[in-house]
Amino acid sequence: MLPIDAAAHASRWRRRHPVDKAVLGLGLTVLAISLPPWPGAALVLVAALTVLLGPAGVPGRRLWRAYRVPLGFCVTGALPLLVQVGGPDGFLTAADGGAVRAGGLLLRTSAASLGVLLFAFTTPMSDLLPRLVRAGVPAPVVDVALVTYRMSFLLLDSVHRIRQAQAARLGHTTRAAAWRSLGGLGATAFVRAFDRAARLQSGLAGRGYDGTLRVLVPEARVSVPFTAASLALLAALAGLTLVLEGPLS
């Protein structure tokens, strides 16, 4: 199981309905994209961090391990705005206002990423995907997503076991041995994936599969107080941005 999925299953908000958490997490993401970078996205970033580390109870170290990957993409995407190619001053020069644009983009994307992580760290996919059928998503699409989600963990587990076996046989001692081990890893994982898929198909056929995977979904109801508090927080962030935008700009 991936660390972020394990954290979602152990979250304080595990039993809450996905709609409750979607209103808050995805609402923060929308605000980060739509509000001005300063102070709007900065306020959203602080609010998302506060909720993640506070009420949601996400461990700081685990949050950082998941956040550093999208943060790296955010930084990489903002760096090109600092320079311009061509022009009278040379082939590569500092862009006019590049620092402001890069900072604004970095604030927007990093805050939006935290909003998505808030939803991911509190909502297991096994709770979300079956409920998509009630939201109008075709059942075959949801079934494919469920099977892919399950198979991904089996494939990762197989890769981990193969790497452990290769390391025990000194398969990573030299560069040549590491490349041979990598080729063997890819070939073995490919064969095992097809073998597991065939066994899964045979198992479903033996159980009378009729085109729909029926799974038990934990009972949960949309919490009106929680949703109202989330909407109040989003409205407060938007209002505070409008109030501070004039003086800060």
C-alpha cells in the first residue's frame, strides 16, 4: 500500500463522506487557482497546511514526503519565467517582472497541490470509486478503475519482492549487474502482470461476473455542519483576500 493511501485509511476523517472532504479540499484548490496569488494563494496555502496538520491529523513528515514531488514540479515550472530568450540585451537575459510572475505561479500551484493532498490524505480510493456510480459515472469505467487500482498494488509488491531477491543474489553489485537486474525485473514484472490478470479474469468468470463489481462501501452521510464550516472557511478566505488585496498591492 502506498504511504498516502495508508495515511488516508488511518485518517481522523476516514469515516466522513467524500463529499464533505471534496468541498473543503477541492474548494481550496479552486480558490488557489482563481484568487490573486498574493495574498489569495498565500492565505489558501496557510489554511490548507493548518487543516492538514491540525484537524485532519496528517503527520508532518508524511505530508512532506508526498508534497515534495509536486512542489518540485511547481518550482521547475516557475523557473523559466525568470528569464527570456532572445532580445537586444543578449540570448538569455532576466525577464522584466519575471520574479513577480514566477512567485505568483509558485504560490498558486503549491497552494493548489496542498488542496488536492488534503483530499487525498483523508479519502481512500476504495471509498471514493464505488460512489462514483451514484454520481453518474458509468459502472464499467468505475470497474476498470477499481481493478487498475488493485492491480497496481499487486504489481508494486511483485516489483519489491523481485528487487529483494535480486539484491540477495548480489544483482546490484556492479553497474553491468544492475542493468541486467533491471532488464530481468521488467521482464518478470511484465509476465507476472499478465498472469495475475488472467487469474483475475478466470476468478471473476467463475463467480458469475455480469459486468459489475459489487463491493461493500462504508456507510457515511454528508455532514451539513462540516460542509457549512468548509464553505464558511472558503468564503472567509475569499473575503479576506479582497480586503487585503488593496492595501498589500
